[in-house]
Amino acid sequence: DTDTKQEEAKNPDFKRAEDKATKAIQKHAMFIGGEEYNYQMDETFILLGKARYHGHRFIQAKDAFLYVLNHYPESSEIIDAKIWTEKVNMRLNYYEMALRNLTKIKNENQDLEDDEQTHLNSILAEAHILNENYSKAIEPLNEAIKYTDSDTLKGRLLYIKGQLFNKLEQKDSANYAFQQIIEL
């Protein structure tokens, strides 16, 4: 009980977001006869899942994302729900499963928006890193860097890339990645 209160105290915004999403679902969901009539509920479940994820409530977060996957297969948020489900899997130490599923998402969805490409590839790189496949993380990092418009995120990804090259003892490549950060 004390741990729960401390966790809530550390993340009051996530708790508030979760409460708001839960309230919205309770008041506005119109799931009738196996069909949802409120077109914004998928986004609300995504918000609920993200709030729970950031509040370190991974099982509950996964439930919210899986709800979207199971009840809203035509949702515009389906890729986001799939990626976040795999982020949860990684937090639950299911690295290999997350890697397989992320690779499948990437292979099956060549026409993603730039922000989805960035998110998917950065998480795919993280899955490779957690599986200690450092050299395999470089290609998805390059893809994420290519698709992002944010210089801050680009710098962060380039820094990770430089660290990976250092770990792989490829000093010239590491220095080039770090030089790219400086040029930003």
C-alpha cells in the first residue's frame, strides 16, 4: 500500500490521465451488440494504456492496448496500439517476442506515416539492444533518424548510435555519429 502511494505521488499526471480516460470510457462508450458507436473510444483506450505504461502498471497498460487490438481492428490507431503493446512486452522482459512482433509490424506495414516509422524503428532498435544484438540495432536507428523531424530526437538517436558503435569497437563510425550531433 505504501509503495502504491509513493508511485502515485511520483506520477500524479499519469494517475490524472488514467482517471480522465477511465471516466471518459465509463461515460461515453457505446459498445452495443459487439460494435462501438463512439468513434473516439479507441483513442481513449490508447491514452489509458499510455498513462498506465508511464505509471509502471504494465499489465494494465497491455490490457488497454489489447482491447483496442481486439475491439477496433479498423482503427486508425491500430499501429500505435501494436507498437505500445510491444513496448509493454519489453518492460515485462519478453524481448524476443517483442522483437519478432515489431519485425512483423514493420514487414507488414510499408506505408506508415513518418512519426509511426520513427516510433516503430526506434522501439525495434531498442528491442535489438535489449537482446544484445547491437549491430542489428543500427539499421532501425538509421530508419528512425531518417523519418524524424525533431532535432532533439535525432540527436538522442545519433547518441545511441554512437554508443553502439563504441560498444562494437568501431571508433570512426562512433565519432561520425557524435559529429553529426554536434552539427545539429
